[in-house]
Amino acid sequence: MYDSAPSEQGDLPLRWSRVEASWRRKRQKRLDLLQDLARRVLGRELVSGGGPESYENTVAESVLRAVRQYQDQRPRSERCAPPTFGECCAVTPGLSAVRSLSSSAGGLLSPMLQHAGLVKDEVDVDPEDLLCEDVRCWLSSTSRGELERHLGFYRQVLMRPEVFAEDPRFFHLLVFLCERLEELLGRLSVTSRDCATQLAKVISIGKELLDGLLPVLLLSICDLLDGPTPLLSIETLLSSIETPIDGFAKLWDLDCGRILYELLRSQHFRDFWELRSDRGDRGQTKLLDLWLELRHSWVDALDEGEDLALGSGIHQLFRSKSSREVQQQYLDLYKQLDNLIKFLSMVAHYRRLANIAGDAAMYHLRSTLHHLLQEIEIAVANTLALVSRIMEEVRRTVMNITSGNAKGATGRTLTWLGRLQMIDELSVARSATSLLEAIQELRFLSSDSRLPELRKSCQQSLQQICEITASVEFRSRCAEVPPTALLAPDVFVGDDVESPKEDQKLEIFEVAGARIGPPAHMEAAAAQPLEALRQPLPPSEASRSTPPSELQGKKCQQDEQDRFYELFFAAVLPLLGDGTSISIEQATSLLQKGGLSEQQQQEAFESVGAEQDLESEELRRVLERMARVQDGDQASGAGAPRRIPWIHGLLWDGRRLRIGEGFYAP
């Protein structure tokens, strides 16, 4: 048989050496490109070997689990192993006589070529394996700079599909790795303890928990997957719904796959996972309907003395009547997860509100927020309890198989046993613990005990804004005079503002429409401050013709009066009007707070010819007349007054204007 083509046999080692050399050059080129990219981005070369077997960080643990799964499922042929005899014959032209020997002599080729010195005893590591091993080495680092460099490196690899995309699953792993590193980097970047950040953390950990529970849903007591086990993640499952993926071919036709489909397609899951939604049916409860349907159909089948059908998706080891309890627990797990996702989707709405209105809004909504957090805690506890019971039954079944108390294990059973290694109960417990800790922190940040800190922080911020806006240095940089928005009732306007005394601080203030204050004061503050400005003073005060000397404004020069009116208009006009003018009714309220009678008010308006809205210049002339009246000059309407006007609730010390609580009183 070997004599039929002696020339071709003699050329075999030479031809294979060319194939092998070409393959090695290609692989070495990919390795060189990868290492060169690592040196430029990371400042070092990739290394293999080492690294811990587990991590305390749940994100790092999920990355390590994905890397292990990819390496375990990657066939040897994809690791660029030397081709078999048959493969060599298939790619080498002119070996028609030798090709017939591929089935019987495949194991003789490699030793023969090694003896000829054409193949090395050990094959160098592939780029894919080298990158995976390097991930294990550095993943324990919590340095923000280290994470940023590696995230940039993996993105650079993803931008070179012509070199590194021979295995699509390798690119899927890199995408998953980038998403997890971005999440971890976001956590390390957070330095402030605020409700918006904590709400985002609750959502992030909730997603981790759901990802960790996927192997329990798909592998614990089920037989849902075909072929090699794909990467188990929410993104992979969502992609398989739109485009078939190897391993999920039969999943969506089975009972367990149908209920998982309804979970992933529910509106609250799409809100929670921030997916674009094309459905407007928030009132639908398809998962609960299917849960009830499967619960009854499975019980009816067992009551009739039959095992569950193959279409249930349950593994053959758990289809009998003896596994009735774990079957129901498995269905109840979907119900609890549906509740948990519904509650977590509400957290996403609170987060958006916190990003807009801040901690003040979360304090205002603390009763409903704390109720929601309590429901999440209950749902997490129920979910963990069901997972524990399911896995306890799984462990009991595994012990029966390994101890010989069950029938001989079939191929499907051996596959099921191998896939159980992907269920990481420790990682699920860590995610649940982290979620409960984040909830506790969020509960504190929105509790009554944080009110003093919240009020102090708001007052300091408002004071700083007013100081900077009213400073000469800031205004000298502005092309136009900047307005000073009145953000809270107790506001200082001017330079070198001092903090108010403790007895002068308001018990209630308002930020972004949310009232902040002890519950006892909430009802007392129900009336809007602007309405108080429109209420007339009691007759005893409004009818005064000549106020006492303590109701006179401060005597000052013209330049100080100019500064007073500038700060007054900047602070009061945005509150009472549109920022440049106020109505006659609002101006009347100001004159009433200055103690002018109705006749004096009418004379003040007639002096400027005001009929509707008053511009800032007209309002100044009205207030100057009020200042002259308060100073005792009843007849003269001309000339600059010696004083600024006195208005109830406004305090002026020559440098700053303070708008106090009395400004809002009737």
C-alpha cells in the first residue's frame, strides 16, 4: 500500500513542514501584535499563570467565571494544535494515495514529524489563551488606573477583528469583560455618599444577582441546552431570542424556556435592564398566568401517575412524582424573581428622580422609598430560600448518583453533572449580601436622622452660590449683571456672608419643590411663600401713616443705595416676577410690608405713572418714595432719599442683603 506512491510519501514530511511553518508564522504574528499592543497600552507584556481562584469582589468573580467557561469550552482544535494526519492530507495537494490512510495512521504522524525535527515537543500558547491567563493575574487589582488601562487595552483588541476574531466567542468574552470592568470602574470612581449614587449601586448589584441566578434557572434541575454550553448571561439570552445561538436551539420551545421568555420580555424587566421597549402593555401579567398554568398542568400530570413530559424542560432525574416539591419550588423561583425585578425596576425610576432633584426629593419620598426597599429585601430573602432548597435537592441527587444508589448514569446525566460546576452559590450569596448592604445604606441616606446634615449641606451650598454670584470679582467678569435666583427662604445676598445664627435658621426650606423639615412642621408650611406676599397686612399696620423710627431704613450714601437696589432686584425680582419686572399687586404687597397706607400706596404708584407691570427702574422710584415717606418727608417727591426703604423681613447691613423668614409672613 505504501509502494503505490513512493514519491508522494517521500514528500510528506517536507509538505507538512511548509504547512506547519505557515501556521506557526501566522500564530506568531498574532502573538507579536497582541504583545505590542499590550506594551503600548499597558506598559508591559501579557503573562500567563498565577492568580487567585476566587475573589471577594462580585464583579471580578463573574469575570473569572466567564474566562474559565470560555477556556473549558474551547475545543483543542481551536487552540491551534498541529493538524491530524487526515487534516494534513486534506490541505496538501498530491497526496491521493496517502489520504486513504488518514483513518488508520492518524496517530503516527505527529511522532514521526517530531522525530524528524519538524515539530516542537511543546506548542506555544495561543493569543486567546494568553489573554485569558493574563486576566487572572491582574484581576485582583482594585486600582482605578489599572482598570482604566486594561479596559482601554481590551477595547483596542476589539477594534482589530481582522486579527483576533477567528473565534467569535472570544470577542463575546471581550465584550462581557469590558462591560464588567466599566461597572467596576464606576464603583471605584464614586466618592460621594448620595442617594442617586446608592440607587445606581442597588440596580447594578441587582443585575449581578440576576446574572448569577441564570445557571440555577437553566442548569439546576433542567435539561434545556444542546451542544457546548454557551456563555450564560442576560445579554446572550436576549440575543438568542432574536437570533438563534448554538446551545439555545430548543430552549424557547420547552415549558421552562417559555416562562423564562416571559420573564425577559416583561415590561418591568426591560425597564430594569434599560432596554428599548416597543411594548406599552404595563398591565400584562403573562408570566404569572403561565406560572399558574404550568403549576396546575405539572401537578395534574403527576396526580395521574405519569412523569412530566419531555417538553417540560425538566431533567429526567427530576420528572417523577418524588420530585414534585422541587418542581414547584423551581416554578415559584420565577415568581419571586418576577417580583424582585418589578421592585428593582421601580428603583430605576427613583434614581432618575434623584438625579434631577437630589437627596431632598428622596427625603420627601422616604416613606414610599423605604417601603419599596423592604419589599426588595423580602423578595431577595424568598429567592435565596428557594435557591437553597433547589440546590439541596440537586446535591442529594448527585450524591445518589456518585454513591451508586441510582441507575447507571447516561450521557445526558454526565453532561448535567458537568454543567453543575457553573452554578456558583457563593457568588449568588455575595451578591445578595452586597445588595442588602446597599439597601441599608440607602435607607440611612434618606432617613430622618440625616435631615440636619441635609439641611446644613443645602444652606452651605446656597450661601456659597450667593457669595460668588454677588461678589465684585465674579460680576466684573460678566457681560451682563447676573441674576441671583432665590433658592430657599433663608438666603443671604452680598459679599463676605456669614452663616446665620442657630435661632435664625428656618425649620423648613424648599429645594426643587420638595419641602425639607421635621414632620411636625410640614402642615404648618403648607401655604406657598409666594401667596404670603400677596396677602395684605393687618389693618393696624397697614393704616400707619408715619411708622416709628425703628421701621425706618438705614441712612446711607448714594453708592450704598445703588448697591442695595442692585442686590434687591437680583434677589426679589426672580421670586416675585419674571426677573425684570413685577405686577402692581406684588408691588402693593411690598409697600404694605413697608407700612404704607392705601393712600400712600396710591400716591407712590401715581408718581411714576404705573398702571400694570413695574420695571426695575420704576420699582426703584416707588421704593425711594416709600423711603422718603418712612423718613417723615410726606410732601416732597423729588430728590434722592437719605435712606433705603424698610421692608419687613429684609435686613441690610451695608454690604449684604438678608431675606429672612419675616419676608414671607402676612
